[in-house]
Amino acid sequence: MVETPVLFITFARPEYARQTWEGIKAAQPKTLYFYSNKGRTEKDGEVKRNNEIRKYINEIDWKCDLHTWFREECVNAYDSIRGAIDWLFENEECGIVLEEDCVPTKAFFSFVDQMIPKFRNEPKVWCISGDNYLDKSLSGYDYIFSHYHWMYGWASWANRWHQIDWENIDINPLIQNHKCYSLYKYKIQGYLRERQLKRTIDFVKQTKCWDYAFGYLIDINKGLTVHPAFNLIHNIGVYGENHNSKKEKRVNIKPTYNSNVYIVNKTPSTICADRDYDFKVLVKVQYSPLLKIIINHIYYYILKLFKKEI
């Protein structure tokens, strides 16, 4: 059974929620916070799908301290998710957060159960992630400290989360004198991070988008996220009721770790970011997709020229 309390955030996508729910059921958390935003009556079939997910609680057949919050009105996606996480950390010292399209392995829960007590009193560590977009550890250690905070299945502590000042989300401490550059090995990483900060700050202030805001806070405090040496979460969400993007996610790695218990034998000797790992992740997530786009544009441009010649 999972010792760390689990928050399951749902809306109206049973095709996704069912897969994540099966992962949660297999792990049998001792404490479960089941959250559901309200389906919209003006959207065909949404209330029905929403209610279908809410009935999942009838499948709990293990000893579980169950808490439910089924909203009676629909709120926007940003207020919904932020409110759910607030609810968790208002009641628990620590917790795991799983949105309905982040399918966990048993090894993910095992990993978090080991990392949460280990770093509870370590101020440098702010977040435990189940994601590893390289699906390996360059150093050979069984977990990695990183300045990239992927949160498709993650855990943290209430005393970190509650430090977000929702009324004054400020990135100036990071962009003044290019301070965020110090987090990374190469200047290009600092440049890209600073550009992202400037590009998103108005959006974050308007929406209070939780993951950006939490990431800002972590970086301002030069905090770290702990990643496993292998990817332990399958991020299956591409389209959805509140998803406007027509592009697939850049990284979608299925977990390959073949044990239900996450084995930790080799640990880093110091609590500091693995900067080589961070750079490799940046290349895979941002550079590789960009390079493919450029190559495709060149290919079609040459093809057009060739057709004109014919």
C-alpha cells in the first residue's frame, strides 16, 4: 500500500481517467483525495462522462481513508486544478498529485514513498517527479537532482506549495541580471528559460496557472526536483475537454521499468543539479522537435522548387 496521500484530479475524460484510476487501484493508497470538477450541461455528454468517473469510488475494495470533493459547479481548468492541490495540502503535510491523464506505475508510488521522507527536511528539494524524459541516468545514480520540474505525476510538501504568493507572482528575481542563468550549465539554457519567463508571465498572472507558478517559485529559491533514473509515468493526454492544442506532446515515453518496487542502491553524493542531465533533457524536449520542424520545412521547400522545374 502507498503511504503518501494521493490526490486524483478528474473532469470528464473517462477514456483517460480509467487508465490512471487502474494504476491508483493497483497501488491501493492508504489515503485518497478524489477530486472532480463539474461537467458542463451545454457540452453534449459531458455530465454523463463526469458522473461515470465519479462512480469510480464504488470500486474501492481496500482499506482507504477516502476524501471526495465533487464540485456542484464547473470552474475553469486553472482554478480547478489549483483548487484541488490547495485542498490536498490544506489537509496533508505531503502528497502525490495525479491528473487524470498521467498513468502511474506501481514503481512510481514506491519511488515517492522513499523520496518524501528522505527529503522532507531538505530545503533544496521542492518536488518529487515520476518523469524522466531520457529514461536513463547519465551518472548511474538511481535518482537525479534537476532544475527542470516536470510534473506529469509528482509529489511535494505543503510547506513548499503554500509559499506561492498567488496575488503577487513575480519573476523579477529570476530575470534581474540574468540570475536564472546560474541554474544551468550553458548560457543557451538560461536564455531559453528567461525567454519563457517573459513570454508566460502575463498568462500566469491572469490564469494563476499552477505549474508555471510553482516552477517560478522553485527556481527563485534555486530549488531542485528529484527525478527517477527511469520514466515511471505515462502521460497519455493529448486532446481533451479543456485542451485547445492540435499538436501532440513532444515527449510521450511509456514506462519500461519492470519492477513494482523502485530499487535505490546508488545515490548522489551531493544535493545539486545534474547539469549534464538537464542539458540532455533540453536537447531532447526542445531542440530535437525544433530540428525536425526545420528539416521538414526545408524538405517541402525543395519539393516545391523541384515541381516548379518540372
